[in-house]
Amino acid sequence: MAAMLKGQLQFDDKWPSMRPTVLKLLRQEPVTRAEWQDLFWAVHSVCLWDDNGADKVRKALHEDILDFIKQAQSRVLQHQEDSSLLKAYIAEWGKFFTQCDYLPKPFGQLESSLSGKPHNTMRSKSQGEESIVRKLMLDSWNQSIFSNIKHRLQDSAMKLVHAERNGEAFDTQLVIGVRESYVNLSSDIEDKLKIYRDNFENAYLTATETFYKTKAQQYLDENGVQNYMKYAELKLREEELRATRYLETRKGCNSVAALTERCVKVLVTAFKQTILAECKSMIRGNETEKLRLMFSLMDRVPDGISPMLANLEEHIISAGLADMMAAAEIITTDSEKYVEQLLVLFNRFSTLVKEAFNDDPHFLTSRDKAYKKVVNDTTVFKLELPVKNKGIGAKTQPESKCPELLANYCDMLLRKTPLSKKLTSEEVEKKLRDVLLVLKYVQNKDVFMRYHKAHLTRRLILDTSADNEKEENMVEWLREVGMPADYVNKLARMFQDIKVSEDLNQEFKDAQRNNNEGIAESINIKILNAGAWARSTDRVSVTLPMELEDYIPNVEEFYRLKHSGRKLQWHHLMSNGIITFGNEIGKFDLEITTFQMAVLFAWNKRPKEKIDCENLRLATELPDAELRKTLWSLVAFPKLKRQVVKCGIEPRSPKDFTDNTHFWVNQEFALIKNGKVQKRGKLNLIGRLQLSTERSKEEDNEGIVQLRILRVQEAIVKIMKMRKRITNAALQTELVEILKNMFLPSKKMIKEQIEWLIEHKYMRRDDDNINMFIYMA
């Protein structure tokens, strides 16, 4: 019985009944359920019971598939016109590809028999796609019809795309259909897109490049560079959009990127130098739209924007310095105008970078580099810093005066001045933020720190701050922009000192009130920490009025009882007060410095006498320079029609005073308002209280240099302690990195301090390599 059943299930017996159903499936003709099920059973039976059944079925199936494909090829080749050929091919391929999913299903047992694996009826779709029958169908189509007409297909598709580039309309599905056949044709599991890439993609890229090689040069010659940039940008967008339609876009396929790269090469890279030649004039003319277009093109080209960055830097430096030089007369005498000019330049260049280059990080960096050179330039005016070793022919070291002027402008905003009074709190804050913005570009921030601290000292001692909250906020803002912590901490300590001093002052007044000392109510003392407030200048001796001289021991005794072991040093240079000045016209309250008070009190007992300069020096014990400066402030106070003191000459400067020059109190002194003499009034003769002596300007600059030397030494030792061994080049690089937030040390200074540290046994040179330094513990 089994032998008889086996004989009935041979291939030769079963194939004649199987073949009609296979042909119906290939032709997409209706198949009944019974025929569909019988085909499954027949394949299963033949593969199981016929020893060579699987190979025979495969061979017969291959022949029928090839026969079907030849018929399809003949139907396609009947069409000569490109569109008709593509339509016919796409229609035949569409039917065949659909059957690639259905025909393999009944042949599951065939695949199991050929592969040697047990048959699983619940095969996944991915396994079905990689089935033997499906591979047989796709390979057969590829080897016959596709191999014969693929060049005609590609050429026809490329002709249609070419026609579209020239403005002609056609059915886009024709090209898309060809593309899809290329994509789906590969049966290679490892690389599904191999046939597509080797044929369709390659042909598409070549055709595109060939098309624009001719068109681009022609358009440039006829329309010029600026119109050509618009053309190139438009065509790049068009081709990217077209590529998303006609090229494969699945994940892992980079056809669109390859097409874009090819288009950039032929449309932009080929004309790179011609386009970039226009950049300088566009930047000078602030042609932001054209620059934006150039940037969008050059950003696609390797190193395309590098020349644009160089052109931008060159423009910012030259235009910035030219504007500063043009306004030199105004800005050199007015720190407000100077800072405003810098901000105008910064905003102008920032707007250019934003509108033309979309705030691209590369262009922002170039703006910063160029603007930094403008800020730190010494052409308009400079700060002369002395070199370390003075001697014959010693030269000063020029630096930008910008940090000093920024500090002056901050002072104008934070002090009670006409400027700060006319601005709202929000406007003051905005302007202070603007100062910090410019400060970011200042190379030598240590100069700003020194002057800012001097101004803050003056404001706190004179109580001339416009807004104490803003003062404290400014300290925190300086911390935020990266000012050194030790400097910011000292500023914060100054505010704490003022608060502590106010408490001490109140305690002292309460104690003096109990002792019936009446003068205590009219005097405020400020006891401040020397570490935070210390100045480089020596204290200046002066003879105080008797009332104050007698008062000082009381303060010292009070403080000694509160804090044993601490010593008070009196800085009369920083002190001021109010006296009542009386003459025949009236009485006036004068706000004056301690030095001015000492001079005026020389006439307290003899108000109408004339006293020469030498006797005033003896009476006040002031140094000559300070006495001259003080007398000048009383003889020639600006905007005062009647001066407090008169002298026997008409001086043009304090240097005109001699020992024999006589001075006397102006008994006709009065305040004049609207042309009328006032009998009462108040006048501030302090002006800008000098917290430094005549020598302090030079001393300040020397102090800056000396502090830099110490900071360089400190940083070198810190680096050597950490590295133990380091080359000269690496040491200099790390040193600049550490100090860049304060100042940029010169190579000469670095070399001098390295030699000093070697001489003092902090480090030494390697015996075998003079460029290698070794730390000495």
C-alpha cells in the first residue's frame, strides 16, 4: 500500500496538475480555494515522497518563471517611446513583484527540503522575503529582462528628470516606479540596495552633475556672481527636494546626501574663489542678505567660510579703530562717550553677525577676537606702565586705557552724579551690564580691578553711592563674569566693614553721650580693615583743628577696650567734614576735605590776615604737593564766581604758587544764584575726593606691575608643584591659561620670573635639557 502511494506521489505524476495553478498565480489570474489547497498538498507530497522531488519542482518552477518573464519582456519592448516603455515595464514589474509575495507560500515544504530544515507553517514575513522561491523569482527577473533593458530604463528615467529640470511636466510615478524596481530587485540579504546603488543612484548622480556643469558656468557668465548665488541656492534646494522624490530615503541609505554633495561640488565648490572675491565689499557695505546667501553656500564647502571669517575680522578691526580715531577728541575726555562708542561698535558688529551669519559660532568667535583687539588697542590713548628695572633709557610699557575708563564709567553710574540721577534704576542696571559686556573683552582686567576698587572706596567713605543695592549687585555681577575670587571677596568685605563700622560708630556716640561729650554727635568715624581697604600710598601728616585733635584719643581708647591688640591708623586723606563759613555777607556751610579744613582753620583766629605759602605749610604740616593742590581747590574751584580764598597772583596751575605767594580769606565770598547774591547756602568743595597723594598715579601703575610679578611667580610655583617636571612651552601655555582672566603676561615678564625663581631655588633646569624645568621642594 505504501509503495503504491509513493508511486502516485512522484513528480511526473503531480506536476501536470500543479503547473496550471502556478501559471495562474504568475499571471495573477483567479485561483479557487481548492486549487490553492491542492497546490500546498501536491508540493508537500512530492517533496516528501519523491527522492529528487524538491530539485525537480525547483527546476520546473524556474522554467515557468523564465517563460513568464520572457513574455513580459516582449510586451515591454513593444514600446519605443520613453514614457510608454517605463509605463509598460512598471506595470509588468508591479504584477510580478506582487506575486513574489504569494507564489512562495505553497512551496514551504520545497524550501525545507532544499535547506534541510524542518518545515514550519508559521513562517515570519522576513523569512518569507528571504525564501528560496522568492530569490529564484527575483534572480530570474534580474538575469533576463532587467539585465537586457536596464540601460534603456535608466536612460529613459534620466531623460524625464532632465526634462523636469528644464521646466517640462511628466508623470513622476514613472521615475519613482523604476527606482522602486531597482530597490526591490536585490535578493542579497547582506546588501538589499546593491543593484539600486550600482545602477540607478549612480546614473542619477552622474546625470545631475553633467547637467549643471554646463548650466552653472553659462548662468554665471550671463548674470554675474550675486545673481549666480541666488541661482545656486535655488537649484540646491530644488535638487534636494527632487532627490527626496526620486532617490531612496530609507534609513541607512545616503543617496540624498550623496546627491547634495555632488550638487555642491558642481554649483559651489567649482566657483568658490569667484564667489568669495565679493565677500569684502559686501561686509563693508553691510549687505546682510547677500552675505547670508554666501554663507549658506560656503558653509556647505570644506573650509569655505574660513576666508569669510578672516574678512569679517579684518573689517571689524579696521572699521572699529577708524570710528574710535574719528571720535578721539570726544572719547578721550569723556569716559561715558568712550564706553558708549565701544557699545555702539559691539552692537553694530553683533547685528551684522546675526543678520548675515545667523549668529553662527564661528563668526561669533571671529567677532570676539576682532572686537578684543579694538578694545585693547593703544592707538587712541594708552596707559603707560613702567618696566620693572628703571634706569637710563628705560621705557614704559603701553597698554589700553580701556579698563581705567570702564571703571570711571561704572563710578559715574554708581555715584550720585547728574548721569545717575537722570537714569531709572533699570537703565542704570542695563548700562552696568553693558560695561561688564565690554569688560569681558578687556585683556588686562587687573587694571580695571584696581581703579574700580579705588572708586568704590571713595563712594563708601564719602557716602556718595546712588544705590547701595546696586553697589552690592555689581560685586556679584563681577563674580559672575569671572573676576578673580580673591578680588571680589575683598570688595564684599568692604561692604561688611562699612556695616560693622556703622554699629561701632553708634556705640561710640552712645558712650560719649553718657560722658556729655557734645562733639560726638557731629562726628562719624569709619573703622575699616586694612586688608580689604589697604592702599599703596603712605599716610599724609596734617595738623588738625584742636577739637579734632582732642577727639582722636577718645576714639582710640574706646576701640582698644573693644578690641585689644588691634592698632588704629588714621588716614586723614580720606576724611571730610562740614564747616560753617561766616563773613560780612552771610553764613555758608562748606563740605570740605580734612586738608582744606586744616588750611582754612589757619585763618580761624585771624580771619583778615594775609598768610604766605611757607607759613601755611608750617601751620598745616602738609607736604608741598598736597598743600599746593589744596590751595588750588580753594583759589580756583570750577564754576564758582566768588572763590573762598584769594591770592596775590593770577595762577594758572598749582605750580605757579611760590613760598612768598600770599593768600587771604575772601570776605566777599558768597553763593550767586540767578545773578543774585545769597546770604545762606551750602557748597561742596570736595569735588572728587583724592584718595591718593600727588605721587599715587605713578605708584598705582607701579603697584599694578608689582602685583603682576607676584601673580606670575605664584602661578609658576603652583604649576611646578603640581607637574614636578614641565617643558618651557607647556609652562607658558598653562601660565597664560591661569592668568588670562586678570592679564596677559608678556614673554619677557615670564622669562624674568622664571629666572628669579631658579635663582631663589624654587625650580631648576634639567641638566640634559635646558627647556625642561624641575620643581625643587
